[in-house]
Amino acid sequence: MLGRVVTIAALLSPLAMTAVAQAPRELVDTAVRRASDSAWNVLRYRLNATSQRTPAELAADVALYRRRVGEPLSPALPIFPTDSLRALPVARAHVWLDSVSRIRVAQWRQEPIAGLQLERLAELAVVAREDSFARQQLAARLATPGLSPADRAQALFVGAQAFADRLHPERLPIAEQYVVQLHALGAVALPWELIVRLSLAEDVYYSIGNRDQALAHAWAAVALLPALPHADRRILLDDPGEFVLMMADLLSSTAAGRAQFAKLDTLLFAATLPNDGGWRAKLRTGFAQASLLGKAAPRVLATLWMNTAGATTAPLVRLDDGIVRIVSIVGLVNADLLMGLQRLQTRFAPQVQVIGLATVNGYWGYRFITPAQEAQLQIQAFHELKLTFPIGFWVQDKQLQEDGGVRPPINPTAQDYHMFDPGAFAQLFVIDGHGRVRRAFYGVDRGNEEDIAQLLARFVHEGTRNE
């Protein structure tokens, strides 16, 4: 997952590769490779830098490269060179891994790679898909005489995280072996274990549809909380929304599961203190959003609509008319979300309908303006992006708030979906053809777009089958 926020200003820039938007996939792949090679001077690094760089520096280089390689691409591209974006870091890691092997023989004979450098070398090898070599480096690190329990925990964490790869499920047994060893270390390894179990539950097993393993790691993570120092509990409690929604989805299909979910509520709140106002607010919001799953979707209201026949305060449509819907907060700050929603709309129409809700704040840039003026400016920008799905605005006069500020009131729909409560998490709700909320996500981007698409296809098929 690229995990980046792209502004509308960048999206509309002439440098955003708009010409590539209509290009076939092989041309997009070529553009990525050329931009990548030019921006990072791979050949120069090969010739001049390898002999002066440690495994840690090389691993950091590849990690940064993985994050930056897709930046020349516009979010508006209808196709995306996912294979190239994954293959380029692999090739780069191979270059560095080969250089390290040569250096080990020629230069470091008297000063072999040791200590923390072994962990970084293992990470580099995993990216290069040299799994056996990676495990050898971790084994060497763990065999270090006098290695402290804390350092051992860190090495095992590195191994578990590196092999916890949803794109390569064949690696997961290796990750699980490191998790077992991590757990055996006890208290010193608890923070590391919590991080990797949450990653395995949410990012790996839940994503690939292995519900049993996702639940196993999720419950194991919750069980660690009482033994963790209070400050370390933030690993889960600083941002519990997606975790809560995942558990609701995994447990909501049976009475026994729903009882377990009620137990989760108790366990997570028990891990907080009375003065943990932020954590508790986030948990309340997460559980409020989770309570919507399986129930009739709240109404969708706006005082002004774009891409519809007219403005109305009544619900835009019936939500139980057989059409699958996505209700999402949208804004000009996140082009990835807007373009992702548009691609889903284009791909699945007319069986799927995206409905956007735009936030009106009462200002534009540095200027204070009326909510009605702001809505019109947003509509103009949305039209320039060629968005075809309905977007609603709750245009009301600014009101004095409890904090002394003056701003427009919140859209009642956003309140009904708990999207603007303190610590709101999921800004995207999927509603089936019967008008029931089935899933919630924190936005859509290139990382989870295909997962959402598969879910939409399943709900569309359910409706077709039941006709």
C-alpha cells in the first residue's frame, strides 16, 4: 500500500502525468521505470556508493525507495502498474545484496557483518526474495554470544514483520515461527509481540480472508494488554477503530460471536484509565460505528447536491432498492479517495452507487466566505475532476460553537454514521442492496481498492441471486 495523501493541487498539476492516463499498461510500466531510474540514479549508486554503505543504509535506501517509487503517478490513472511498483524494489534490493556479498569477501574479511547489521541485511534479503539468506542472517544474530533478551526480542520482531507478507502467503509459516519464539520471551517482548500480532491480524490474515487466523492473533493481542505498561497500550488504543470494525465483522454473524464482541468492549475499556479521555472517545466511536453493521443504514441527507436532478433535504434515494452503495466523506484534500471512489463507480455502475458527503467549513484558503460560496467552489473543483457520483453538501449558516468558534453545523448524516465524533475512524460505509450496513473502511486507495471491489462484487452477486 502506498499510504500517501495526494492533494487536488497536485492532481490538477500539468506534471501529474495526465497524458499517461489514457495509455496502455505497458506504457505506464515504462513511465514508472524511467521515472524511477532517473529520480534515484540507480546506476550511479551501483558504481560509486556500494563500497561505502552498510547493510543498514542499504536497507533504509530500499525502504525509502519502496515508498517513493510511485510518486510520479497521478491518482487519476484508470490503470496502475502494480506489478512494476512491486518489482522495482526487488531488483534494487538484489543490486545491494549482491554488492554486500562482494564486499563481505573483498573488504570486510577482517571486520565481518555482525550485530544489528545482520537484522538490516535480513530485511534487505526479504525484499530481494532471498528468504533462506534472510533467515541465515537472523539465525546468526540470535546466536550472538551474550545477546540480551531485549535485543533477542527485537531480532525476532524483525523476522516476524519481514515475513508477515499478505502478497506471499507461503511466507506466513516463517513469520509464525518467529512469533512463537517472541511470545516465549515473556514480558520483555510484549510490545514487539503486540505490534506483530496486530499486523498479522489486520493487514495479513483478515485481508486474505483467513478469518480464523485473524481472530486468533486479534484475541492474542488483546490478551497482552493487561500485562503491558500503560504507555505501551497505545500501540492498540491510540487508533483502535479499524481493529474494532474488523472484530465486529468477524464476530457479527453468530450469537456466540456477538457475545464475544461484547466481551471485547469490556476488555478494551478495562485497559484504559479514567483519565484516558482520548482513548475512551476513540473506543466509543469505534464501537458506535461497529454497531451499525448488519442494521438498516442511516438516512443520507443534504441541502445541496451535485450530479443529481435537484437539491433536497429528503434522502437522496431509497437504500433498500437492490443497489449496493458506498457512503463516504469526501474532500479536496484527498485525491486518492476521490479517484478511488470514481474508479469503483465507473467499474460497477449501475449496480453500485457511490454517494459522497462533502464538508463545508466556511472558508476557502485564507479567506472566510459563506458556506454557500464554499459549496459552489467545491462543486466547481469536483466537476474539474470529472466526478460522476452524487456529492451532497449540508449548507447552513455559521453558528456559535461551544468552544467559542463560529462554523457551519455538521451534516446530520455524518453524525448518524459517527464520522465526526471525536476519534472517528471509518469514513467509508458499504451498504448492500437491502439497505444494511455491511462493512466500513478508512477510505480507499490503491492499497485496498481491489479488496473493496471484491466485496462490492460479492454484494452485487448476492442481490442478483436473490432476485
